[in-house]
Amino acid sequence: DDLRPHFGKVYDTPQVLTPNMDKLASRGVTFKRTYCQAATCGVSRSSLLTGRRPDTTHVLSNGGCFRNAGNWTSLPHYFRQNGYVTAGGGKIFHPGVCDGLEFGEDRLAWSQPYYHAPCPAYGSLPCASASREKRPNSWVSNETATDDQMP
């Protein structure tokens, strides 16, 4: 995505103590020159998931939807068309710009209902519905999804 990995010894920032990440990085390949299309989440995710440049998708900010500029097939949609089961959860596309949170933004992409983990800060309502409802300040909990709640 668009975040820079400035942490730990492996990324030349030893003042940030990340012993587990340093241990993991020492056992694998570390990429220090990686790039994304833009330094905003929606632009880079749209580009990655469609295989098209931001100037082609016209997604130039977090508020743009790639379907507005063309009827392209996203990567998970391609897998679905070719017989794979596609299940989405969390943040894959930038939320709230195409088909809506409840559909995982690209309703054509998913063969399974999109999974939304409960939002602990909103009384464990699914994030999609919590964002549309008025949330009293008293709705705060530390609950998280259990394995049984996962798709």
C-alpha cells in the first residue's frame, strides 16, 4: 500500500525497537526499494487491483471509483470469473467509494458475502453498519471476532 516501512534495524531505523520484525526479516527477503502508484491508499489499491495506471482509471484521490472510467475487471473479479471462490474481508479496495462497504466495494469481485469484523470501538457492530448509524459514546468494548465468526 502507501505506507513507508521506517522501523527497525532492517529498514535502517534502529531507534525503533522491533525485535520480532527484525527476526522475521532476517529469515526472508527484504525489499528496500518498493514503489506504489501514489501515496494515497485508494489510488494505489485501485491501480494494483485493476492493473491500470491512475491516469487511466481516473482514480486520483481516495474518493474515486475505477468503474466510473471504464468497465474493467478487478483482480478478485477475474479469479471469480475463472472458477475460484473469492472471499473478501477487511480493507481490500478503498472503502466507501464504489459499490459500498457492505459489498466490499466491488460487488462483482466476491463469490462469498464480504466479511466485516466487528468494530470494537462501536460496540462490536460490523464496521459497515457502524459507519451509518449514530454511535453513542457508551458503545465501547474490547471484543474482537472469534474464529467461529470468521468466514
